Amino acid sequence: KHFHSSRDPSAPAAPARLRLANATSHGDGSVTVTLAWDGPQEPDVPVHHYKVFWSWAARGTGVPARKRRRMSVDGSQNSVVLEGLQPDSDYSVELQAVAYWGQTRLKSAKVALHFTPSPAASN
């Protein structure tokens, strides 16, 4: 039998435990970081993709010049690699789960993580 519901599904829960899983410094001074998270448990509809937003500001420059980037990660993944980060900058990352119900986009709340890559980080 087919399952019928009298209500539309709810948006996925926000990803949990957003964390810095790994950081590697490179000879040119840049840093690559891996961010990981736990996906929503038993969502009404599967996560289609995650939106990752990150911004940064250089330290010690007076007024910070804040820049912003974004990317999408497949819903089956629970990590993302950010490359070319600078060790003298403060980073802020936001993560959001997105699912689709027909043509309707269902978005979770955003979760955030703030970090400064360490130039001494290595694999």
C-alpha cells in the first residue's frame, strides 16, 4: 500500500556537530581544511544537498575586508574540503541542509562555525 499523509513534510533538521576535522598547511602558506558534520536523523524527505557559505576577514588590518563564498555539496556527503585558506584570517562557515518536496525547497536552519587556520597545521 502507498503511504498518504495529510500534511506536507517538514524541513530537514539542521546539521549537527559542525566541526573542523582536519587542516593541512602547504608550502605557499595556504591552508586546506576539512569540515565535517552529522546529517539530520530520519528526515521527512532526504537531504538533496548542503549549502556551505564561508566568509573571512584578515587579522590586524584595522577594518576587516570581509569576503564571502558559497558552494553546494551532495546530500549524501557529510564533509567538505575548503582550499586556499589563509592562516592570518578569521573564518566563519555556515551550513544548511536543503531537501525538495515536489518543486518546494525545504531548508534547515543554518549552523555556524568560527575558526582561524593554524599555520603550523599539518597532516
